[in-house]
Amino acid sequence: MPLLQKEDLMLVDLDEMNTVHFEELDIVNNIYDLIEKKESGEDNDEEIIIALDGFVSHTEGHFANEQRLMDKYMFPATHCHQAEHDSALADIKMLVSQYKENRDIVKLKLFFKEELVSWLGNHIATMDMVTASFISQQG
Ligand SMILES: [Fe+2]
Ligand SMILES: [Fe+2]
């Protein structure tokens, strides 16, 4: 079963943000699938690393686009939203660089299962929701 279901991610008032969130859902589910394959004995480290690098790039684009929207519409809580992005991106980059060093699949799996899923769901339901709602009312 995929790690993330569409119902886990709340829909916000801007389609372009929802599109990016569902792209992220596919990327995360693909990584989780690769992790489970490795756990069952597959030699797929290179594929995992390519997928993790792709996840970092996608997350950078995801956050940069939301920051561009917040700047464009002068969203009042930009700082709070940006701080959550910065902290999550730093955690993700740290995790990826550690995985490249130690290939610790248990730690990698735990991060996605125990941290990333709840972070993403909460972030979208709070920061992204409020941001999209504000921007969509600016006309
Ligand atoms: Fe987002
Ligand atoms: Fe966000």
C-alpha cells in the first residue's frame, strides 16, 4: 500500500499548489516503494539516491514557488510559512546526505514514515491552507 494517500493531503484554494502537492505525493510514494524493495533484498541504492535527489529538487521548487506567491501577494505571515519550509528543507537535505554516507535504510524509512508524512499533512492543512485562501481572495 502506498505510504501517502490523496486523502492525507488537504486541498487548498489554489490549483497550482494542489498540483505540486500531488506530484510530491507520487515522489514520496515512489521513494517508499524503493525503500521497501531494498528491505526485501533488492540492490537498488543508486535508484534510491537518484529518487532522493529528485525529491530535494522538487521540494526546493515547491517551496520557492510558494514563497514567490507569498511575496507577490504580500501574504502577512510569510515569515512563519517560510520558516517551516527552511526547517523542513534542511532536515530533508541532512537526511539525504546522511543516507549517502551510511546507507541506513531503517533511518531513511523512519523519516518518511514517522516524520515526513505528518509534517506534510500538517503543513498543507495549516500554512499552505491559510496562504492559498489569502491569495485566492486577492483576485
Ligand atoms: Fe505546499
Ligand atoms: Fe508551504
